[in-house]
Amino acid sequence: HRPMALEALAQHKKVRLFDGEVIPNNPNQFNVDYFIGDIVTLYGDYGFNEDMRVVEYIRSEDSQGYRAYPTLGILT
């Protein structure tokens, strides 16, 4: 018999979470090498690889300087 907790967990959709950032010296440039809607592959630690879609590109500036980076969404 499966424990009740495992049965309850099995009823829920699995979720994958990733927290990371684009490396500062990334040679690929937004609007040159990739665009909104493109599918890119994330390569993470421990053999984690995931295809994701570029859903937005954020640009901001504060006292620490200018930053720009893509937001990625999981493919469905």
C-alpha cells in the first residue's frame, strides 16, 4: 500500500523550477542572436538542460549600473 501522502502528491502536476542568470560575458546578444519567442537551451549544473522560450527582455538601471537579461518560460 502506498502511503496517503504519496497518493496526495501524485494527484498534483509536477513543477520544475530554475533560478539562474545569463553569464555576464555571454557572446549571444538579444535582437542579434536571439529574439522574443525564440527557443533557447539552458545548461545548468548537475546535467540540467531545459529548452525554454524567451518571453520578455528586461532592461533596468540603478545605483549599481545597467542590467539587461531575458525572462524564460517553460515550453508547454
